Amino acid sequence: MTDYKSIVSEAVKAARETGEFILRESEGFDISRTEVKGLHDLVSYVDKGSEEMLVKKLGIILPEAGFLAEEGTSSKKGAKYCWVIDPLDGTTNFVHGLHPYAISIGLLEDDEPVAGVVYEVKGDEIFTAWKNGGAWLNESQIHVSAAGKLSESLVATGFPYSDFGRLDDFMACLSHFCRTTHGIRRLGSAAIDMAYVACGRFETFYEYGLHPWDIAAATIIVREAGGFVSDFSGNHKNLSGDEVIAANKLLYPEFLEIVSKFMRR
């Protein structure tokens, strides 16, 4: 049986060491050294350097695993296991001197998340989870919020940055939640948004146009904290990030119904 707990422990060490590099580079970071991958999609040498460090360290932890990494620094394939990495989730925040921004490390086994680490670097908060092992914030176990009404909930989301084909539907959904909940928050890091659902700071989260590396780690963290994660159709398997919602079990059915009504294709 795979020792997911030990794997997570080693992945945390890799995240912390890489986080030290990110923090050093944040001192006096020059935004002119940023590249543009696409509209509103930035990448810096810090993203690439962080990913190279993570690939090297994670490759030692589980040599048989492949990689799916945002900056493409490794194309190694694994028959059973795959590390899914976002070396700096929240790059736009980082280059503007804002936080949160995070390192996100997910481990897939047969295409499903079995372990995850989300490290909010500036705040030094490490969210972790492994299959059947619960979810944790630093040394304390965490659980999703117990709120049972959307009217008592804080909703997190992320604005689309490249796919604007569903923007009108998204804004209609946003308007609905502005009127019917405690409010909306947009932090700029999907991994952090979902981790905050896991620890009860947010009740719900929805976004479209993401990628596997944005959600792989946070998915297992939310689930092990007692929440649900799916796409807008309620599918829980093989999530790509193209559509994602996360919520506690009490709110999930109603939240899914509302989001799917507004965001139906």
C-alpha cells in the first residue's frame, strides 16, 4: 500500500524549500522581467525556476511518477502516478507585490487526486491532505464550514482571463450571489480559494477556464476536509479545471443547481 502520508511529508519539504526561493526573489522583483504567455496570463523566471526545483525534488520522492507541470519543464510520463504542479499559483499577484500566491503540488494515482500540498508562501500556511488521511493546515486538522444556507455563506470565485465566451453567464451568476450571500471574494489563486473552502473560510467556490495544475492538490484537500468538488454538471471524476465548484456537503446540491443554471453551455 502506498504511504501517502510520507509522500506528503516529503512534498511539504520540497514546497518549503522552493518557497524560500520565491520569497527571496520577491524582494525587489522587477516586473519588466515578466513574460506574457497570453492575454492576462503572465509568467516570470520565478515560475520557471520554482518548477525546475519542484520537478527535481519530487522526482526523488516518487521516481516512477510522471509530471504535468504548468511551465512544461518535464514531460516525463508515469504509468500509474503523476505529479501535477503549479509552481506559483497567483503569478499576477506575485509580480505586483500582492499576496496570496501559492505552490500547488497534487499527486494523481490512475488520474484521481490522492495527495495534495498547497503552500501559501507569504503567509506560511501549508494545506495538506492524503487519501483517507484527513485535511490539515500546518499541524491542525481542518474541516469545511458547517453553514447550511447560501444566505450565510461567503463565495469565492476567479475572473476569466482568456476565455471570455461565457463571461455574460458568469457575470449573471456573480450578480445572483452578490444579492443572495454574505458576499464574493476574488483572491487571484484558485488553489488558495479551494484551500480556504477546506478550512471553512469560504463556504463555496466556482470558476471556469482553469487547468489541472490549478485544482489537483486542492481537490483532495477539500474532499478530505468533508467537502465536494465537481464540474458544473456534477461530475466528480477526471476534473480538468475547465469547470469547477467546491462546497461543503450541505450547500453543494443547491450551489451546484444555481451555478449550472447560469453557466450551462
